[in-house]
Amino acid sequence: MRCGVFGLRHDDDDDDDPYRPALTSQIGRLVSIIPSANTDSLRGFFRNNTVTMAQYQRNFFQVLEQRDKVVYVMGTGAGKSVAFALPVYLQPESINVMVQPTKALQTTTYERLASLGVSVRVWDSSAPESPASVVLVTPEAMDSAPWAEGN
């Protein structure tokens, strides 16, 4: 299986980046779960004692520990979901935004996470906000005024 995990370290001297404080906070939150990102927690999340974490999935968390921007490239159905699902399981009080390229993928992800007991919602500017651990959004929706305004 071809896959890759690539990471970058954000320059610490980039003080004019308005997103830096949020990025730093998010990185700290994710790094704190790395010791727990293992096969046992994956089995708990999926409620399946036969699930195992593949080496390429472990590699993601190892790269995340050293870098603050990570690109995770794998084929369809290869297990990329572990990269976002495990942090949600390990820190259910957190809020995680998942940008997904299509509404069809949002629907599939919503159904999958909801079936596992994860609090999830699809962001829609016309719907009232509701609390959720995972908010699914498309790139087009993120480009809208309501998203940018936080509504």
C-alpha cells in the first residue's frame, strides 16, 4: 500500500501569523494524546478486539509529535480516518473540524461516526448551532461569509 506522511515545522519567529495561537493550542492537544494513540484505544473506539493499528497509522502520530503541519496521503478505504477519529475518542470534550471535499463523503463520515457514538454534525449556515465533538464542513462552506463570521 502506498502512503505517505509529510510534516512541516512552523517557524517560531512568525509572530504576525494571527492563527499561530490557535495552531499552537491544537498541536499541544493532539501531542498530548500520542502516548494513548495505540491499538488498545483503537479497539475501544471501534468496539472491536480484532482491530489493529497499522504501522503507517502509527507513523502519522509519530510525525505529528515532531511537526505542526501534516499531510497524510493514503488511498480510499486505507484507514486515514484513524488520524481524526482517535483524537475524538480520546478527548471527547474537544471540538474537531473536518474539512471534507464532498457532501457525499460528509454523509458517509457522519453516519460512521454517529454509529460509533461520536457527537457529530454537518455545518450548515441555515441550521442552528448544536454542540458536537466533530463538525464536518466542505471547502465551499468554509469560504462563505457565515463560516468566516463564526455563525
